[in-house]
Amino acid sequence: MKLNRKDILGLKDLSVEEINLILDTADSFRDIATRKRKKVPTLQGNTVVNLFYEKSTRTRTSFEIAAKRLSADTVNFVAAESSVGKGETFIDTVKNIEAMHPDVIVVRHSSAGAPHMLAKMIKPGVINAGDGAHEHPSQALLDMSMIRDEKGGFAGLEVAIIGDIAHSRVARSNIYGLTRMGAKVRVSGPATMIPPGIERLGVTVAPTIEEALRGVDVIMMLRIQLERQARPLFSSTREYSRFFGLNEQRVRLARPDAFIMHPGPINRGVEIDSAVADSERSRILNQVTNGVAVRMALLYLVTGGGN
């Protein structure tokens, strides 16, 4: 089976079959990380451009390592060091990059919809690495890969997503993906961080973290995204931690085999205590490991892999 699309822009538009294809393909690449020589010639001769207009550590590095493990040539574009500082527009920058004939452009941008606009304008494949507060498909797919590894599937699973739901592209992509695959999703956070009408996406809103955690299989904590908030949405980080921070006592409300996830970066002592982040229940670093395999799968599939 092949992926009948040249772009990966979000989980909202992916079918169950496409999600399973991506996760299965990622599984097939996972053992490469354990080899002495962590490289295969699969994308030799292809060029991948990482076009990042926002700061990133995990996502950009993960895409770069993924491309190199597939033997693709990689170019990292950092907006602060480019002609953007001289007034060049996003469209002109992309058109100039397209003129150099890359095969895939991985784009992160602060404006929601930027990758979608880009995909309509250029021939190379486009992978959305995060667009504003809209979607972050590769992060959600690696989260789903982690959950499938641990639980064997999604049907009937209870997943709690807790934190700044309103500004989280990770939350939105996970909601689209998890509900489509049959999981039940609860969201919780300060009322100022819960988007009105989010129930229409098929989730349940829990007014307290205790309600959200009770009996769940998976706990997904989110970072407070101060950079996306036009005004303060809570009184202080101490207050936030008191009402919505994950500590050892609250973890016990979940099922005994429940595990903890976080897309990073972590604000220790705010949304999650250090003891919890570093506990045996934590899968935070496992998520990072899974991320390389999932991004290898995305690069492989958008360049025609499986055809």
C-alpha cells in the first residue's frame, strides 16, 4: 500500500488506513536505530529541506536525523539567519528554495495554515512540522506509535490530555488521530485554556484534573504556551501547578498500568513534578526515540515509498 498524497499536513484529513500505514512503516524502520551503522540507502539522491520559522529542538533535530538515516541530503533553514531578515516574504523564500529542486520541504511556521498554502503552490512534498496553534501531525503520530506499542491498539482506551488545550497544536492533532482510531479522549485545564465547543471534536471536558485522571490508560501533559497567549490566562505558575500540575498523588488516580507522556519541553514543577517526569511510568524519552522512526516513515511515504 502507498500513501496517495504528496503532503502530510494534519491528522484531521488522514484516514484510519493511512494512519495505520504510517505507524506500520515506522515500526519497520525502528530497528535501524539499534544497528552499529544507523543508515540505509532508501532516500539516497533525495533532498530534504527543514524550513523552520519557529524555534525547535526535538522536531527539527528528529527530522534531520530521520532524513540522514535514510541517506537523504538535508538542508536546515533558520529564518533568523536568512534573507527573511532583509524583508523577503515567506512565499518568495519558498519559491527560491523550490527552484533548487528539493524533494521534500518540512515546514514549521507560527501562522496556522502556512503549510497548507505552501503545499498548493509548490511541487515538492510538504510535511507540516507545526503551524501556529493548528496542528502538529508528526508529534501526534509518534505519540500514537508510543500508545500502540504499550497498549496494542486504540479501541476503548481512555486518554487524558491536560493543560493548555486552546493553544496546543499537539492536543488538536492527537484528538483528531486518537478519536478516529477509537480511543476516548478527556481534556482538562483552566477554563481559560479550554476552547469553547471543543466537545464537537468528540472529547469530554473534565473540569478538574482529578476527574480527568480517574481510571485513564494514558496521561498526556501539555506545556503552558505563554508565547501564544495574548494575555495571561492564569494568576501564576504556582496556582497552575496547584490545580492542574501532575504529581505522584494524582497519578495514582489513573489505572495501575497507565503511563505518562509529554511532547516537551517540560516545565518541571509547573505542569509536571520532576519525580513524575523521571518515574518508571514516564515515556517522555521513549517518545523522542519513536519520533525518529515516525519521521523516517513520513519522509519515505511522501517521496513515493511503498509504490
